[in-house]
Amino acid sequence: MADDPTNSTKATVIVLLNLVTVGLLGCRTCDKRYSPDPCRTLQSQSILNSASGPQWAQVFGSDKPIQTSEVPWPSQGSHQTLASKFLELADTLSAANDPRSPDYYFQAALHSWQAMNTQAQDAIIATYDWRTYHASLSGLVTESIRFGRLDQGHLRIYRPYGPEEIDVIENGLLWPTNQFSELRIAKAPKHRKLKNYYCEPGIGVPVVATRASIHTANEDPAERFFPPRLPVAFTALLRPRNPDGECRTDQLYPEFVLELVNPLRIGSFQVGQQQLKVASDISAPLEDILNSSPSNPLSGFVLPGAETQDDGLKWLEPYQPGKIPVVFIHGLLSDPTTWLEMVNYLRTQNWFNQKYQVWGFSYATGSPFVTSAYRLRHQLLEALSIIEPHFRDPALGQMVLIGHSMGGLVAKLQVADSGDAIWNSISRVPFDSIQASEEVKQQLSQRLFFAPQPHISRVIYIATPHAGSSLAIRGIGRISSALVRPEDENRALHEQLIKDNPDAFFGAFQNRIPTSIDLMDPDDVTLQTIYGLPVSDSVEQHNIVGTGNRLWTLGQSDGVVTIDSASHPNCITESHIAAAHTEITKDEATFAEVARILKLHLNQLSVILNTLNHAPQGDLRCR
């Protein structure tokens, strides 16, 4: 017997997402449960001509009378006429909370598809039939979730002659759909937070699926690199299993499937003689992140030990061989959402979706950035050892780091060689002469001694204070630095280190653990040392400098970092963007420059990348 259609919405959403991958778009061998023929034969046409639709108490065999009123089941007229009648009836049933609504939405979508299939490609989008199909499919998805019709890779539909299972298939999805716990129709918000919103009309209904962590790090070590809640863009299609949609003369209608498509990988597909464009809404998941994850960067600044689940290295998509990781690193008093505008833009570019994968690094910005740099260094190595322990994927050796503000300094410490220079910037004695426990020595060594990471080949600095910022030594900087409260354990270790080595240290380190503000003082010896550290010869560096806020106290600057400080002689390119410090990552001129550099990266690596054969299926496009 079928399940009670009055199950709670939450339960039905979870049930929905136990979908089973059964094939890719296009012609394929049918599941063994079906005839190899793509169309179904009705045993009796007279059943289809029944005057009313299914009566739920009879179909489900329920002990409780759910809905027994008769509803017309249209059977006469063209596909367009039938689609309109079924859609009107479906809307009426939905408004009445009648669990038969999915069946009528399904029929409306089926007939409107057949009506569209008779038109030329250029005439389909925004036609009456297209609008009917879109409205019907939206209703089908929404009501199927509401009434628990999606289960184990199938959509349950009821017609006058009995129940029927419609296969749900996946196309280009990066996760199995049983890892998603929510699904909703994507709609552009009236009051959006994203400056730009990218959606495109086409065949299908854009949806947002939310992935929730279902494994622990012990079960799947890679799970620790995913955010606890991650919205993803899908597009839902109801189409014939056979792309040409043809049936034999003894068959009344083709077999349909509900297909979930990744719009970042699949841009169109062939139906008969037509190439149909897939509808997409790639901004909806990012808008969802902004709306559902209120950030509080101040807590990570004032209490740098108060880490959250979102801290550390995170992936917005699972590892895909042949795609180069781009690691975005935010700046002081910021968080990863500062990059969503740029990611939103880059995902409109087919070359980016084919060749790059998005990673991000979040950290407590009150900590010394040398500590944050160590954590990133350690987590990158850990991630690589999990996803590709033998380092056979050349793309992983061509990683790109993009750092904004202090995040640029964190990025630089991934590709620089410290030697003894940073240690000598705080200590008068050799490291080996220090009196300290092995634990303290290990912590100091991890943070102050490092070599360039060989898997990184390019760094883009955006409004980075290579030579510091004078704001760090002014009132607001001093007050901000004083607000930072290191963890009690670290404070105790530091006090013990100074007590055991009374004449070994100088500068800010002699008095306390330096904060990130302390290390951005232009006169700080450690910052000056980092400025001059040698960078690996295999790494190319680029500078994007903000010039959008001229203050008499700073001169030409972005309002926080002067042009002189943001410039660095070792960068091979430098671009000036008329944007303020906090807005430069959201500026379209910055997007264009980052895109130019990433394309340059691909061109220079073309010999390596052409040996990879991991291009996604489908006709991807720029939007």
C-alpha cells in the first residue's frame, strides 16, 4: 500500500532526497522494471476516458476517508487545451489542500510538454505552453514534497486506472540526492542581498536543495571540509525518457521521467530535432547563504579562540579530478560571505565551471595572521592527503589563492620561505636555545618556520596591506587590539615562555601574544620581515589595489590601505580599482580582473590541462 499522503512536510522532504541515480540525460537502456520500449501501452483507452480522477480512499486503501469527492479528469482536446484544464484543476485542488493535486499537475506538465514539442526552438521560451509547463512543474515539485510523493528515486502518480511510479534521475549532480534534506522552488527575492542576480529562463524549474552534514569526520574524513549547511542549485525537468518523445501508433503517451539537472554543468539537451536550453538560477543558493547564515565577524576578532563549525578550510563542492581549487581568504573583521558576489559572477562563466572548483578559508581575525596562515597550511595538506593521497591529479598542483586585505598576508605565507627570518624578528637568541616544553616549541615552530607549499602556483592579492596600515597605530587600532582576548591556555603558555627566557624576546611579543592589529603596524619588525620574505620561483603573484577613498590622513588609498602599502615589487601585474576597501571584492572591475588572471592561469597551464579528460557533459554556456 502507498504511504499516507498526509505525512508531514519535513518527513516527505527527507524521503524525497533518497533518490537513486539511474542514468544520464538522453537515450539509455531502461530499468529492468520497465519494458525496453520508452513508451507505455495502456490496457484500455476507456479507462483514460473516465469522467473523474482517482478517488484517494480507493487508491490508497486507507481506513480514513481522505478525499472522495469526484474531480473531472479531462480527456478531450489538444495537448494545449488539456494542459490548461489540468492546471486549473490542480490549482483548485492545491488551494483546497487536496492530496490529488500532484496528479493533476503531472498531467498538465505532460500535456504542455507535448504541446511545446510541436514548436520550433526559438518559439518555445515564454510561449503560453512554456508558461503552462513551468507553472505545472513548479506545482508538481511543491505538491509532491508536501504530500510525500517522492520516495527512493521515484515519483508516485495516480491516474484513474491506478498508481504509477515515475523514475527520478540525476544529471551532472555533484552529490547523490539522498544527502539533501530540503528542497524548494528557487525564486528571486524582492529584497535581495546580492548586488547581481543571475537566473535564466529555459525548460525546467530551478530549485534549491540544501545539503546537511550526514557523516562525521570518522566516517568520511572529507566531511569536515563541507559547511554544516550548504544550498545547491538544481533544475527539475519532466520529460520523455526517450529524447525524441516518439511513441508507436498503439501507444498513447511516452514514458516520462523527472530529471534533476546541475545547471552549472548542463546548459541544454537535445529533444527530437531541437536543442532546448535548461532554466537556471545559480544565485539562489548564495542568496540563501546570506539570508540564513547571519555573520558576526566581531566575535572571531575579539575571541579568536571561539571557533565555529564554519571555521577553517571549506569546500562549496566535492572534489572533482581535473579541476583547479581556487581558495578564497577573507580579511580582517570579515568572513567568507565577502566573496559571494565574486563567486556568483564567476559561476556564470562556463570556463570557470569546467576548470575550477571553489574552496574558502575562514578564520578568527583577531589571532596573529601567522597563526591563521599555519592553520590554512596544515588544512590544505590534510585535504590533499584525503582526496588525492598519491598526488596524481595535476590540477591539484596548480592551486590559486585569492586573499583580501589581511587574507592576502595569510595567502603570502603559503608560498614564502621563512628561513629563520620571522623568528629573528621577535627573538635575540637561536630557536634551539629556547627553554620551553616540547609542546610550546612545536607550536612556535609550526607558526614561524615554513617553506613554500608546492601545490600553489598563483596568488592574487586584493587590497592587501603588504606594508601595513597606519590605522593600526591610531586610536581605533589600539582600542581594537586591546579588545582581543587570547585563550587563557595560550596566554599562560606565553607568560611561562617569557618567564623562562627573560632576555630572549623583544618587541610586541615580549609583552603579550601579538594580535592581528599589532602585526599590521607599519613599524612592526615582523611585518617588515614578511614583506621581504622570498617567494617560490614557481609562483606568480598579482596585485589588485583599491583607489576609491582618498583621505587626507592616508593620501591615495582605499580608505584603509594606501596604494604604496598595497603595492609589492614582486607582483607581475598590478591593477587599480576605484573602490573602497570593504567594497572592492564586490566590484565588477575586480571580477573582470580576477577572471582575466584565472584565464591567464588556464592558458599557461594548457599543456597540462589538455591531458585531462574531465570536461563535464552537456552544452555549457555563459550567462
